Amino acid sequence: MSEPRPPLVATLEWDGEQQFTGEVGKHSVGMDGSANSAPTPVQLLALSLAGCMAIDLVHILTRGRHPVRSLQTTMTVHRAAEEPRRFTRVHLDFTLAGEMLPEHVERAIDLSREKYCSVWNTLRQDIELVVAFTIEGPASASEAAPKGR
């Protein structure tokens, strides 16, 4: 079993109106509740989930000696109609190019969802997560059926 990571420490400073600047490590990011000058916290959460799973896919596939030439992600998030307007359904669609078979991508998606993506595993587990992918390339174009929770 590996050692636990140290606590993540972040600071947030109010900049006026609904705008804030967050700092974590050596990085700063703006947040705006009205989405005028920066993403909202919910938009950043969606981007974090997409990023976490995309990073996992690239890492798992390349470690498995399946070179990834490109990866694009489109995410659609459905939210509850009533407050709190939490995520109720997330659809992630990955488009990859490289030397890989559909079963390689399916395995990477499963590992990300079940073991590695700390963002997904931090969210409520009653959120429906549907993931689909397409592999682009001359010899291996395919599409996987969406997998839902």
C-alpha cells in the first residue's frame, strides 16, 4: 500500500462581486459565479472531471505501449432542476488517435473510473456517468457503445 499524499491546501481570495482568485501550489485560477470573467466553480468541476479521466487514459494507454497521437474530449453535464443544481448525468466522449484497439481504451476507461480518477471517486456515486469513445485512424476506426452507471 502506498503512502497517503499530504493534504491539499488551497486558498481563495474574494476580488469583488462574484469573482475570486484561487491559489493551489504555485498556480492561480480565477472563478466567477456569474461566468463573466472566469469559469464558475461548477464549470471548473466539470473540467476537472474531464481532465482527470483524459489524463488517466493517456497515462494508462501509453504505459501499455499503445501510443496516443491525440485525444479530444467533449463533455455534457446534466444538472438537477432544483437547488442544489448538482450533477445528475455526465456524458464524456473521447476521440483518440493512435495505435490501440477498442478493448485497450475500454480497459483504460474502466481503470480510470474504478480506480484512478480521484475527481470521479470524490463525486456522489448516484451520478450517471456515460463514457463513449471513437478511435480515429486508417486501420482502427471504431466506436464503443456508451457505458453507463
